Amino acid sequence: MTTPRHEFYETDEKLTLSIFERNADPAQVSIQFEPRKFTYTHGDKSLVLEPLKGQIEVDKSDYSVGKVKIEIRFAKAALGRWGALVGDAPDPLANSAYAPPPSETRPAPRRKNWDAVTTEILSTDKEKSTEEDPNVGGDSTLNSFFQKIFSDADDDTKKAMMKSYQESGGTTLSTNWDDVKKSKVEVKPPQGSEWKNWG
């Protein structure tokens, strides 16, 4: 019997084991789950993991046979990371690392009420007028302004707005179709900025 190549990754809830065998016949694959033991056989290949580093829930664990690998999903009986497939470590259920001993219990820290903090900050902020700050109203005002222009525009104006906005990466918005249709609209970043093409 030979041991197939395998690897695993895990979350706190489950551990996924991949056994690499190309075109394995599902009818020939034999898998057995036990609380602290796992057995896999297929032809002349075998993998036995005992004792598993942590306890699994047999009825919630499953597997699937693919073209390149067999994927086994172990449902952990207790939340936490194993760090390895096998080992004599005690079950996480009985592991004191997950619950401090009674002598070390400390009162839970007081939780900050972030809703109250936000409300307090917002109520102390003085509302600015559009004369003091032309950006008052934020994007929603600007968006509704552009939406109104777009909805009231004729087809050529709409085409011009779409083409100029998309080709310039959002740096130019033109309503003149005669001007825009001639060539690609150049990117014009704000002064002091540099345009970078991602991807």
C-alpha cells in the first residue's frame, strides 16, 4: 500500500482534506469516518489518520470525488484550529485554552455604545450652508443634479455623457455629442493628481 499525496486547510468549524488522485473511480473509493479516526482506501493507496488531532462529528462529515482529487470535509466537534491532522492533543472541548480557569475569571469589559457616540458627535456638528461649503449635501445632491440633466436630455446628449464619462474614467462629463463622437475622450485627472490604469 502507498500513501497518496494529500494536504489540508481549516477554519474553526471544519477541516478540509484533499487527497490527490486523478480520475479516481467513486465506486472503488472507500472512506470511513470515526470520532478520532479517518480511513481512506482506493486500489493500492491507503491513508489512515489516527488519532485525529480533534474530534469530528461523523454524521456531519462528508466527501466528494473529483477528476483530480478527493475532497474530505471534517465537521469539528468543537470550534478551534487543530494545526495538524493527527496528534495526542486533548479534545478542544476539554482544552482549558478555550475557557479560562475559574481562578482567572475577570469581569467582562464594559462595551462602548457606539450609536450614542455617533449621535452625540452628529448633534454637536453645526450644519454648514452651501455658501460656506459648496459640497454640502454630498454626492446625493450632485447625483440628483446629473440624473436630472440626463433624464431631461435628448439621445445625443445622453450618448455624449455616457461615452465621455466611461472613456475618461469618470474624469470628464460632456454633453456635446458632435465633439465627443470624433475621437476617444482623454482622461483628465484633477490638477496635482496622476492617473493610474489598474489591471
